[in-house]
Amino acid sequence: MPALNLRFTEEELDALRERAEAEGRSMQSIAHDAVVQAISQRSRLFEDAAAHVLKVSGELNRRLA
């Protein structure tokens, strides 16, 4: 599986380590899930914005067709 190296400040790495320990998970799984969630959220925001544009411009699109 492809890998990615990430750089953290000491404070960020300490926070990640604490979070992983608190959840009983690895730091890698916490970081992976955070990245996947960020990607999903961005896609969801784009889809929501596109749906909104289609909805509010529906009448204009009908008149222009």
C-alpha cells in the first residue's frame, strides 16, 4: 500500500500521541482517518454547493432552455 510521510510540530505530535493513547488506537490510524474525513467533507461540501446552485437557478435554466 502506498505511504505518505507527514511532518508535525512537537506539540502536534504530542497531541496526536495523547489522542491515540486515549482512544486505544495507533497514531497512524488517527491521522489516516482525519485525512479521509477531510477529503470526504470537502467532496460533500462541493456536492451541497452544486445542488444549491442547481436549485436556485432552476427557473432561470428553464427560461433559457
